Amino acid sequence: MKLFKVQNSLAINSSLKSGQTGITFLELVVVISIIGIISAFALPSFKSIYAKTRLNEGLDEIRKAINTTKSASTSSGSPVSLNIDITNKQLIQYLDKNTAGFDSTDSILKIFTLPIQVSTMYLDSGTVADSKFYPNGSLSQSLYLKVTLSSGKSAAIKAMAATGRLAEYQP
């Protein structure tokens, strides 16, 4: 019995030495097919994660604009306004010198550019305009900003007029 095992192991070693190494074409096709099937199931998940990440980037930039405008108002002790520019996807923080809204006489403090496409941005009154932040943390009127991606995902942020607190909505 021991002699048979030695002969069998010699047969295996001799076949490897004769150049028969590697994988067959059929094995390669099977492995590539399995990778393709797994990728087909994983791709929609990656697209969804990517869209959610882009949406969160936009919301983070809006939150940052609102919070820094509120902070600038409380630290300076005077009202600071936030202008909404849908066309250029910007939120402009400025000191309103003439109380007539954003114009060339105002001092721009900071410009926030949104990294994503914004579909609607408006105030409670329904008009695209400015919202003024007061040193006590309140706003001149509630601010509602909705962000929508080309994929259809959307979310909104609302800053409450009386308190300046933020509420986030994701349908």
C-alpha cells in the first residue's frame, strides 16, 4: 500500500513538471461571469450611495451658510443677510447697508457655492429673496431651501423665523 502512494505522488509531480499549469479558458469564463453577475447586483446600490452623498454635500453647504450667517450676526451684534441666487447656485452672506436687499452697495462677507443642482429655493412668502439674521438668532422670515438631484432624489432644509433653528426633510 505504501508503494502505491509514492507512485501516485510521483505521477502528480511529473504532470506539473511537464508544463500543464494555469487555468483553462472555461474556468476563466466562469470566473468573469460570476464577477459580472455580482457587479450587476452591486451597481444600483453604488449609484444610490453616490446620489445620497451628493445630496448630503449640498445640504451640508446650505447648513454651513445658514449657521455661519447666524454666527456672523451674533458675533458682530448687527443683522447679517443671506441672499439666495438660484441661477448661480450660490448663497451670498452680506451686510445690508441700505435695507433694500442685495445690491452693489452691500459688503459681501462670504459666498457659498452649492456643489449640486438646486431645483427650488424660496422663502415662506414664495419669492426668491433675502433672509436677514438678527443677533438674537432669529430670522426676518422662515427660509425653506429644497435641493433636487437629476436622479430625482431631493431633500429640504427649513430655518425657522422665530428661533433660527434648522429642520431637515428627506422624502
